[in-house]
Amino acid sequence: MNPLKVETKELNEYNISLERMYPKAYDKKKTSPYTKTRVILMNGTEYESVWFLHQFARHCNNDEIKRYLALVRAQEQMQQKRIACLKPINESILETTLAYEQLAIDLTATLAQNDKDKENIESLNFALLEDFDHLYRFSNLMILDKEKLDPEMLVGGFTEIMPGRPTLAHHRYPADNIKKAMNAKKSNLYSKLVAGIITAAEQQTMNYYMNISQWYKNDLGRKLYAEIGMVEEEHVSQYESLKDPNCTFLEQWVLHEYTEAYLYYSAYSEEKDEYIKNIWYEHFEMECEHLKIACMLFEKYEKGNVEEVIGDGEFPKLLTLGTNKDYIRDVLERTVLLTGDRQGYIDIMKLQDNADFFLYQEEFVGSGENIASHIVIDEVIKQMGQDYRFQEKEHPVKELKSRKKDNIVFARSKN
């Protein structure tokens, strides 16, 4: 599929009326977990587009470009509102949160297995284990708060729920989250797509936790969202640092629109819900027109060749969301002790005793005994006799096998 060759209408013909902008929400009891995660992914993609186009406009002194930015941005807003309201009113904050984390896990694992860029793969695998642990912590909060829902059912049995790299160990010195940026002119198209897709997805998760913390119904939940929200800040810093900062705004716009078209077509290609499938295709066609406009302006004002940005336009392998249990177990077993070390990653046992990681841990986390990500597990163990897990076989890391004691030193201390 080549979005540049799709026949499209004039831009103004793609406006969505207010009546059509409000869709029929999915049935949370019948809808596939991966339909839910696609809704979250595309919502986040539109968030990213809107904020990028605003930032572009604030750094642009060309009125023609700014007018096109306003027209396209309004349609991206229409798409975002439509997608966001596919989520039903009766879906709780925690139900949505588990879908966010399932998306983060399976999207990250899928991208890592299909990319060839070493920096991208290392960063994806590193954050994968942290989102994996977040799913475990939030699932235990769901049990503790007696929501009468089974997290295993919510993830459809596709994603295991057990400890990853413990959340207490995620809190790193911020400078250690900045990684080596790619060279867009030398990087393959898929790798550029990966960096953009995962940045947008994690940005949305960060925004969600930043805003939802204040609305949660009890103090422990508020603290947990705030704590994990700080980890999402780390993930966004890590992923956005992979993108080439030397790309012009017009280059970035071309790649943004291409990424949206790629994701909508990927979602359309695997969607089983016919109502939502039609929305994905309608939005795909809109993005094809947006892409053509971005390409036209890029070639007009930068005299560049759009092939330098997106090649001949043919999509690389489409994105498919599915289970990644064996891959995650393998990454867990091999890399659970890694932490950030400036542009790279290092086994915590090899860190200098005076490393910034340890100093930051002491200042920000302390012993860990009074921190929400530990307390939520500790309280479930006290009430239930063991933590909540959905694992199909024994945990691959011996220090994380116990279901009757949360390990608060593993991966954050040499002891």
C-alpha cells in the first residue's frame, strides 16, 4: 500500500460534522482487548499530531503554511474526539489503565522484534520490562480496590501479569534517560516510524497518568498513578531522544502524516469490529490527503525530494498487535538488572557505588517501604495471602518468583 497513490478528495471535504464526530462506543464486555488497544494507540497518535502541529505553528512565520496547519489540525482534532469517545462511559479508570499497559507491552515487544536499529531495540526492550511491571502493579490495585473484575479476563489471556523490573528500580537520574539520536537520512523508514510511534504512545500514557492521578478515588491509587507517571516521563524522554533533532519542521510533518496513514491502515487491516474498521479506513483516507499537502509544502518551500523522507511511499511491514509472552520472558531473563547509564544501559551490579542512579534512588525513593508501587503489592499479600498474578508457568527470574513477599531491593541495589 502506498498512501501517495490513494485517490483522495479536496481537504475541506473531509471535515467531520459534530453529529458524526460522536461515535457509537464499543461494548466493553464483547470487544477484543486488541481493538481497545488500537483505539488507545490511534487516540495517542492524534494527540501527538495535534501538539506537533501547534508547536510547528508557533515556530512558523509563513502564513500559507500556518493556514494549512490550522485546516489539517482541525481535522486531526475531529478524528481524536471521535476515537476517544469509542471508549464507553462504563469503563473504569483502572480498566482503561490496564488496556494502556497492555498496549505499551505488546506494541513495544512487536516493534522491537521487527526493527533493525540497535538503539531503538535496546530502548524498546529496556522500557518493555517497566511497562510490564506497571501492568502487574495496577492489576493488584484493581484487586485491592475490589472492582469485581479479573485482570486476566481484561487482557484476554494474551499478556501475562507478573513482576517485571520492579517499579521502585525505574526511578533513574533523569540525564541517564537521554539516548543517541538516529540520523534520519541514514536510518531506514521502519526505524523512523518506530521512534515516532512509540514516542506518541508513551506521551499519551504520560499525559493520562499526569491528569488521572488527581481523580482517582483513594490516596494509594493517587500515589501509584503519580509514581508511575514519573516513570512515563522517563520513557518519553528516552524515546523522543532517539528521533533526529536535525529534521526540519516540514520534514517532521511529512513523517507525522505518513506515520498516521501507516497506523490507520495497519489498524484497518486487522480490525474485526466492522463499525470501527470503517472509521479506521475513513481516517486513513483523510491522512493520505494530509500527507499529500505536507509533501507539497515540503517540496515547495524546502526544494527537497520527499523520497529523502519516506522513500517511494510504500508501507513497510504493517503493525499487528498480538501476544508476546515468550519474547517478554526472554527479555526479562536476560536484561532485568539493566539500568540507564547516560547513552547506554548497564547491569546494576557493574555501576560505580557513587553513580547518579544510587544517589537519585536514595533521594527520591528512600528505602522503598513507604512507596505506592510496593505498598499495593504488600497490601494484597496481607489480605489474600499472596499477590495477584496471571502467569502460565514459573517466573523466569528467581528473585521475583515469590508471591508472598515483594522484593524492594532487586534491580535497585547491589545487595
